[in-house]
Amino acid sequence: MMKVLLLALILVPLLGGLALFIRPIEDTHRRNTFVMILCSLVSLGALALLLLRLKSGVPQVYMLAEIFGEDFSLALHVDGLSAVFVAIVAVLWPITDLYAFEYMQHDHAQNRFFAFFTMTYGVVIGIATAANLFTMYLFYEMLTLCTLPLVMHEMDGVAKSAGLKYLIYSMSGAALAFVSMMILSGYGGLAFRAGGSLDRGLAAGHEVLLYVGFLLGFFGFGVKAAVFPFHAWLPSAGVAPTPVTALLHAVAVVNAGIFAILRLQYFGYGAAFLAGSFAQNVMLAVTAFTIVFGSTMALRMQHLKRRLAYSTVSNLSYMLLGAALCSGAGLTAAILHMIAHSALKIALFFCAGALLCRTEELPQGVQEYVFQYTGYAKKTPAIFAVFTIASLGLIGVPPLCGFASKWAIAQAAAAQATPLAITGAAALAVSAFLTGMYLLSVILEGYFPPHGFDDSGLEELTDPGPRMTSALWMCAALGLALIAFMPMLQNILSAYTAGLM
């Protein structure tokens, strides 16, 4: 039963998206209905899978095919880390579809867009449920191929340039990750095991090679996690339609990068093996720098989507800083922030996209920059209300969910009391201050125009239609609901991660 359901969750969106690409549905209502039913069924199936997994106890590996022996085989399973990633995408994907139906209604090539958008869902579930590094790597490569046409959707010079940058970065990262995978395969195997698959007997005397191998994988998979200096593709990808940037920056691609690093570190090389090594120190130093760098760049950006993109660069390294601590508390905090960031950042991107959408009808044209949103809150109350809720959460204002996850990372870093861990905790504090500056400035611009502000050019400005507005409020409600669930999630995750050390 579980094996069939797992395969269906991957194949149904892949085949459904492929069918839409081969045989386009020209009627917009029929196509939207097809996509929503397909993705909703997959989401319901994913949540049912998680319930079955809870009842079954120990995760079972489902072998699909052996290609070059057991290590290089296609195999699936659902463990605790899989469950988190699957739950995130299962909840947020249908909401993104609902948003996209209105956002894309006047755009071109909608069949192509929704075809690749839907196929990406299946690929992400494949990454989440891979039982070994080889299977995950194959789906990881497919993710690049499925999302490239989405980044290049407009097919103009800017979009093609962004797509080329995304492809070059992704392929380069994949090459590094491949070398890391091959090194690991020679010293213990590629199956994901709690505590790591590395054979410590075989590893004896080869520690430096293995530390370098891990760092190659860290930076390779770190391309999609936007680790400095491999972050530049992410802001450039903001030229894509907002449903895509929300998908890239909050749900699928960047979380896939984080997820892959967590798998490599805690289920491949092993956190105990890496703890205290120069590989851990490099990881701590790079993530601490990226946290501050991303926040600083976000503050400099006046273009709202680029500001949010650099915010994502920073917040992804929050998660990696927690992971780099090589402790159960650090991993728990990293996963908590993945959950909180997904809900909050997708809401922020939805708001940015809604502003772009609504300002198309203004005489002055599309408004993309923060300083152009003066007095907009009065005309678009839903957009700015949701933006405010999500911003306060991401800043880390208590008791919102962003506070709980950031505090957990800071506590885990302080508990280690090493110079680099303390540096990481300091980076969190600096970033929290900068986050407040670059998000609150947008809110202040919208709610508090200068005295005598003339809004005569904004008569046509309103909140978006019911589908986009519903998606905005669902994300806000999710972010608020997490306030109540964060303590429970932290307890559950702490029990799970304790078994990985």
C-alpha cells in the first residue's frame, strides 16, 4: 500500500504535467480545474501517506530498481525528515496553484507554465522520499530541468539570461555533489542511515579526503540553498512570475537544497564524524557570513522582489547554521526554521506579486520598488495586512513562529560556546536587526505617507481578486497557527533528532 502510494505521489503530477504539455487544454477554467484537482489529490495523498507512516512505526525502504548494485539503486522511504518536507509542500502547493490561477490569467503560454509547475511537484516529493543519495541526486537533477522553463517563462533577454545563470550554477553544484557522492560510496555506501552511512573503520586514515568530500557536497547542494558565493542565481531568478519565485524561494528549490545538505550531513557522512573538524568550521564560518551578507544586501535593495530574494539567502543560512552545529538541538532548530520560513516567505512573495499585478492597471505602470508604495496600504489593505503579519514573523517578534525558530538556533549555537558558534549567534542578532529595517521600511512606506501626500493617481488601485486574496489570507493564517504548534513541533523534532546523533 505504502509503495503504491509513494509511486503515485511522484508519477501522478509528473504524468499529469507531461500530458498538459503534450495535449494543452485551451479552456482556462478546464485547465485550472484539472491542475487544482490533480495537485489537491496529491496533497491529500501525501498527508494520508504521513498518517500511514505514523501507524507503521519503523520506516521501510521500498526498492524500485537496482542499477549498479544496491548503492546505486532507485529506492524510496518516508522517515521523519521526509515527513517534514512532504508536509510543507503538500500544504503550500495547492495554495500556490490558487494564487497562480489569477496571477497568470492574462499571461502567455499558460499550458507550458502549469505543465512544468505541476511536474515539479512530483519531483520535489521524489527528493523528499528518496531512500539513498543516488535516488535523491537523480530527482535533484530533474528539479533543475523542470524549473528552468519556469525561470525562463517570459522568454525575453532578461529571462533567458537568468535561466542560463540558474542552469550554470545548478549544473556546477551538481558536479560537486556528484564527486561528494562518489567519495562517500567508497567508504560506507549511499543508503540514508540515522547517524550516517560512513564506515568508520574504512574511513580511518582517510579523514581529510572525507572532510573535503563533504565540503564538496555542502557547496554543491548549497547552490540551491544559496550559500555564498553561489547565491547569485537566486535574486536573478526573480524575473520569473511570482508563483515561480514563491515556489523557488519558499517551497521547492531552496528547501530541496537545505534538505539535501541535511541528508548528506546527518544520514551520509554523519554529524559525529564531522563534529570538531575543519569541515564543520568551514560550514559554520560560511553560513554565519551568508546570514549577515544576505540581510545587508536585502537592506540595500529597493526592488521588492530582489529584497525578498536576498532575505531568503540570509534565512537559508539560518537553517544551515543550525545544521552546522552537528547537534540534535541544532538540527531541530534548523528544521523548525525551515517550517516557519516556508509559511512566512511565501506570504511575502505573494504580497509582492499582488502589488505587481494590481499596479499594472495604474497610469504610471507596474510599480516594483519600495519607495513607489507610498500610501498603498489604504488602497490595498489585505496585501499590507498580510505583509505586516509575515514580516513581523520573519523578523522574529514574539510570539510569532519566526521567533521560536530563531531563538532555538541561537540557543543551540550558544550551548556549544565555541568561537565560531558564538559568531553564528552574533550573526543571527545582526541579521534580526537588519531584517527589521528592510521589512519595516516597506510597511512604514505603505501605512504612513508623508503629510500632504497626493494619492490622486491611485484611484484604480485595489486588492487583488478572490483567488489571490484567499491565498494571501491562507498563508497569513498558517503563519499565525504555527504559533500554537511550534512548541509541540519542537518536542517532536527533538525526540527524532536525538536518534541521529
